[in-house]
Amino acid sequence: MEKFYTYTLPNGIRGIHRAVCSDVAYCALIINAGTRDELGDEHGLAHFTEHALFKGTEHRRAYHINCRLENLGGELNAYTTKEETAIHATVLRRDIAKAAELILKDEYDVIVVYNGNYDSIMHKFGPESTEALAELRLNAHVFGIISNLVKERLKSHNTLLGFAMDHGCHEIDGDLGSHGLDMPEDLNIRHRYMAYPAAK
């Protein structure tokens, strides 16, 4: 059962937190004001404010804020609705962020990132359980972040990027996941490769 923790900071900001075992962490600041709160002569002010939040602070320029996250394979974005204005960030687990750092250094011919999250979840809940499929989607998301990082930062190289699962899996008693047997399900794996040519 999911457990949420709520708290209020001394400055009055209310927080809610859910701890998950994941390769990705999400953080959002949501302001309880949107386009519905604009007066007649303020149309577009909420959206304008959203963009102004990315123009830097007293201590950090906009470039520093964006690059700090992007250099670790993270993402920073925002949106405005009628009810709220939100700024949200996605950051990678420390070892995956380390892979992003290695890509940026551009000193290695081969970098391998191993995600064992699906394997552990499918053993516990089953190969096609809601929990296991969520981990697969998460892995695909992380792969997309790394893929974009490689494409943007390694333009001077011919680069081969692969999404390679090490084995398939099958269900055992109780619909739990297992593998390691000489059977079609355990041998049925698909790899995905993408090639990026060096920029001319």
C-alpha cells in the first residue's frame, strides 16, 4: 500500500512526499493560482509568470539552473492551467546520473548502465504486473534521457546506443516472475539499437 507523508514548512509551504524504489525522482512546486485568478487586464499573466521563473534568480542565472540538471541527465519544466502554476523536475538516481556525467566527459569508448529494477519487481509481483510494467516504462524513460544526452553531447563521434535486456522471464506458481530455464519465454528477448552519425 502506498504511503504519503505530508508536512508544512516554517514558511507555510505544504509538502507531500511518497517514497518509491525507483531510478527516477520527481519534484514539483505547485502554486495554487492559474489563469482563472487573472483579472480582466491581466490575461496571460500566469503563463508569463511561469516563464519568468526560468529567467534566473539573485544568485543563479537561468543558464546555470538549466545546465545543472541537464548535465546530470535531468529535466526541468513547467506548465500553467486554470487552477495552478507548476514547476517540476526529474532527476536520475545517483548511479544513472553518474552515467550522464561520464557521457558529458567524453573520455570513454564504452559506457554500460544496468537497471535491475524490473528484475526485482517482476520476481515479486509477476512479469506483466502493473508494478513491473511501470518499471519497464521507467527504464524506457531513462533510456530516452540518456539517448537525448548522447545525441546532443557526442556529436563529434559515430555513436551506437543499445537498449539490451539480458534475459526474458516466465510466470511460476502464484503468477510471480522467474527465469533461467531452457524455455521460449526466457529466451525471447529484444534489443533496440540506435546509431547516431558524427556531425559533419
